Amino acid sequence: MKDQLMGQPIARNVIHTSIKAHINTKNPAKALVLLLHGSTGTGKNFISKLIVESLYKKGYKSGYVRLYVASRDFMHDDEHSIQEYKARIKKDIEKGTSTCEHATFIFDEVDKPYVQSLLLEIILHYTHFYTERYPIPIDFRKTIFIFLSNTGGKEINRIAFKYHLDSVKREDYKIAEFQKELGNAAHNEEGGLWHASLINRHLVDFFVPFLPLERSHVSTCIQRQLAIVRKHEEYQYKLSDNDIVAKVLDLIEFSPPDAQLYSVSGCKKVAQKLDFILEGIRMKPVQTKTEF
């Protein structure tokens, strides 16, 4: 995370420390629940992938990991479908945890109200605090639940911009201020009531804010993507790498209008924008040296 995740010192520190502590604690009080929230393209999916690849040798192919994407796995909001989703999720969680006590379950795009209602019931069932008085067949205390949400992005961006105007470095942003403001705004944003329920019930261990990405972060994303392209292609281009990066940056929308500081889409559109620029400046393939 330190080498690959850009511009997210709060997320990097909280996620790394909380997961490490959870795994190293012999008898944790409850399952670890993390809610990653912020604008699109800021690294929530990317860091989830890093977590899975760090914990499991087979990454997402491991039998101890489940990734649910709401737009794919929870497409319908009728009662029959919701009951089917509940049954499937419960079966997956119980089967996965019975096989591996450190099973991980990741839920992406949890912004739709009916999806949040579905998942809230699941969290209530599997993440309560353990008590010796009421033993259960399967111990879920070492399980990890990670939820990805775009809600709260506006509040996160507003606080980040305030810090920027005060010349505060990202490494010095206070997570407590983000958590407080997100809690206050929970009732005013679509999907926010779910946050409020989680806060009131003390179900989430950490609300992890993902900060908006600045121009320098997006520039690094472009450079990394360009390096990947050059590794797999044998083309020459009419422009230097620096000029290519500049061209792609020109296609990225930044906000606020008067400051042009934060990428509206984070790094999400970098690959497509880069492909567009490269298509217009591509030359003949590089001539490889041979013995003939």
C-alpha cells in the first residue's frame, strides 16, 4: 500500500493497522468491519485488491474471499430477489468462515437503499460482540467485512479542500474530523441513513475516508499506466512520455472550477484517456534486433 496507493495516507494507515491488529489478536471481540467511502476513482477497489492479494496466496481466486458487486449480484429490489440474496450471502459467509476463520467478504457499490437494508441485516447477524454465555456453532470474530461506498464524497472533498487552503499536508489530516462531519451529514445524503444506522449501532470499526486525488496523483497514475502499455506494446510514439502525460491530463476534469485541484473521476478514466491519446500518435512498431 505504501508503494502503490497514492494520496491516501489516512486510508493506508487505518486499513493496514486495523487489519494487522485484527489478525494478530488471538481472540478479537468481534468481526472486523471497515467502511471505505469517498468519490469514485480514489482507490477503494484498488486497496481492496491489495488487501486480498496480501492475505491470500490466490488473491480473489481464493475460496476464502467473496467479492459482491451490487450492480451485478443484487440487481433486483423485489422481495423475492432480496430473500434470495440474503440466503446466498448467509450461505457464503457461513461456509467460508467455517473453512477459514479469517475469511474476507467485500461488498462494492453499497449505495442503493435496498442493498443497504439487505446488508445491514447481514452485519447485525454476523458482527455482534462475542459473549461466552451464548456460544455459536461458527465463530465469526476473526472474519473481515469490507464495504465500499461513494456516499460521503462531497463532505470528504470539502474538508480536504479546507485543509488545502490552510496549507495542511495530507499526512496531517485528522481522521476524527472526517468521521464527525460524515456522521453529521449522514441524514442529508441519499444512502446516508445506512451510515447513521451503522454509527448508532456501533457496528463499523472504522469509517475510512478516501481523499480526492490531486493533479500530481493523477499524473502518477498516467505514468504507471503508460509503463504498462510500453511493456506490452512494440510501438513508437510521436511525443515524449512527459508530453503524453500532459495530453491525458488535459482530458481529465478537475474541480472546483476556480481551483482545478481535484480530479472529478480520480484515476478511473486514466486508461481510456491514455488509449485515446496513444491512438493518435502511434507510429510503426519498434524494430527488434535479430541475427539476420
